[in-house]
Amino acid sequence: MVPGRKHDLFLSYAHEETAWANDFRKALRDKFKERTGRELTFWQDTRNIRANQTWEKEIEDAIRDAAAFLGIFSPTYLNDSDWCLRERNLSVENGLDALKVQSPAETLYRLFKIYKNPHPTKADEAWQGLQGIPFFNRATEEALLSESAEFKAQLVELFRQIRDLLVLMSNSARKVYLAPTAISVHQDRRRLEVQLTDKGFAVRPVTKLGPGLESKIREEMEEASHAVFILGASYDGFIEAQVKEARYLGTPCLFWVQRGAEQRKLTDRIHELGLPPGSEVLWSRTAQDFFGELSDRLEPKDAPSPPPPIEGLGRVYVNHDGAPPEDPARTARIADLVRAHRFQPLQNGRDGDHDRLMEISDGVLVFRAAMLDPDWWLRSMAMELAHSERTFGAKALLVANPTGVPKEARALPVYPYADQLDPNTLDPFFEQLRGAQAANAR
């Protein structure tokens, strides 16, 4: 959903068209869910509040709270319905220029015309030139049925326009910090800046930054949703200064590091600094590949709902960093081991955010396969788990480098990890968790 808006679309139509409008809304909602994975939210007058004397204030608020206004145009809507005329007037009372959403690449309006029937009329003049899509048969001039191929084709076009508008509106409310970087990758950074700006993002910094201007980094990075880094062939101190500020602010960092043996040294150094939750190293082969992956990461998403608890099974949160390319496969094997012991595994990034999983899990296992020294991620997660105020049935660390565990967290059980993991290694953890479940069941 667009920040600052209560719903995506205000759906305006004559009540004589209710049946067709409901079929249309369901088809559009289903198409949006199919193509984007998220729900499209509507406001429509399902309670016939127009019969109430206070209807105008409620509808006016709903129009203002919507990202876009979508009118289903028909002869009744345009000529015979005073209510629909008032809704249209409310939608444009500030002038059409106020309803433009612009980026250097495109300009879109927050008004859409859905032509259920062909009916040119003076009542349509206020919306001339705006996005309009016909949903009628040009030969018969009858409204398209939702199951027809023509309806589905027009629905795809409408979906694209609404998606592009909502993305542009969402991006325009969001800042992205694009880190100044080495001269060797300056052109890649410049191309990325243009692409982000064209998509409507407010790109920071707006002033020139470089060594000696470290005090300005925090000011430029504040309120940014992410800090984006393009790394050259070698690590430099100014990049490190920016990463440290991101860590201080809790701003997720996204790195582009091209694959190669030398780049492994860069990623090791990155992880030594300790990164905020949500940070990720993207192993893109080209700048264009990176932009595609970056767009996906920057798009706001509703936090996934964790799977419902399986009756009789406790939940074990397998907390892992996820940045090293090998980690997903390794974590999947640990999750399989959790299932083998008749518990339900949860993972950050797949089942929800870290804080929520800490709240809903019966047991927590911090898993770290990387061999880093110092290991700031492990230090941070171990300290949080050791001093958590929540009571878990069991909590432990499964790590390849036990010396990376800070002494303040060594009261936690620490189990050694190797790629050829003995499946009995975690038996004490599961036995403790089962004992806690049995005690709670009494």
C-alpha cells in the first residue's frame, strides 16, 4: 500500500451497475494478487451510505485517503446520477495538476476511466486526456463479461497502469541512500542513480560527499529505507565510514559485489563490520542484473505471515545471516533436522521478520556457518538471545567458530557446526525443548 494512504483505489460507479462493478472489482483484485502477490485494497459504497445525510463527508474522506480514483463510466454514471457527479467533482476539486505523479521517465494521473459502455458526453470533459480503458464490445457496444477473453486482455492493461502508478507513488515517498564510491565504478553508480530516479525514488545524497565529509553521511542517510553500495575492486575507508553510519541508524544495506575470488575478501570485511537486519550482498553479474534485484528488494512488501502452528509441534526459529551464497542450502539442512525431531522450523526472510519470530517461537537456534573473526553478526545475535527477557523452551548456538561467541553469552549452549553435521549434535537442544513442552502441558 502507498505510504500515507488507507486504501489503493476508490471505486466509483452508479448503483444500477453494482453487479458488473462487483465482478470487475473481484477480477482486478485477483489479477493483482496473481501478478504481485499482494492484495489490492478498495473503498466502495457497499452500505449505500449515500442515503445518509452525512454521506458526503465520509465519501470525501475516502476519496482523499485513496491512492487513486477509479470510475466505471456508463450512461447512467455520466448523465443520470447526481451522486456519481459529486464523487467525480470531489476527485478533481484541486485541479488535475495536483493529481499528477511524475518522475523523469513518466507522468501518471491518479484517475482512471473504465468505459463499461461507449458514451461520449460533455460530462466526461473534466477528465479528458486521462487514462481510459474500454471494457465493452466495439461491435455490439455491450459491456464485456468477466469470463471473456476481451475482458481479461483489457484487465491486464489496467493492471499494468495501476501497478505502475502505485509503484511510482510508493517510491516517491521513499528515500534511498546511494553511496558515493570509487572512481572505477562511478559510471555504474551514475546509471543506477538514473534508474532509481526514473522510478520515482528520492536518491540521496543530494550534496557531494567524500573523505573528510564523514559528518554529513548521517544527515544524508537519515530516513532512507536502504543504503545501497557498489563496491569496486578494493575496499576503501570511506565505504567503511558509510557502512558504520548505516549500522548506527539501523539502515539496511544492499551491496553489489561481482563474483570472483578477490571479492570474497570484500564481503568478509563487510560482515566483520556487523550489518543492520535486512542487509544483503547481491552477487549480480552486471549492473543491470543488480538493478533488477535491487528493485525487488526496495519494493515495500507486507511482512509475510508465519505459517500457522502445526498442532502438537513446537516452533523452532533458525536464525541465520543469509548473506553468504552457501547459507540457504545449509539452513535448509538444519530445517530438515528440526522437522526430523518433530518440530516446526521458522526462518527469518522466509517466514517473517526477526522480532516477530522471536516472539512466536518456542525455541531459538542461532546458526552461523561462516568462519569470521571477529564475527559481529554472531556477537550481536548471541548477546540478544542470551539476554532476551522472553522465556524459551530451549535456546542455543550452532556455530562453526565457537571462539566467535562473546564471553557474555557463553552461558548459552554452543554446538559445533560442520558441513558434515552429526545429526545427533542437537539432541540435547531438542530434549530440553520437549521437556519444556511437557511441563507446560501439565
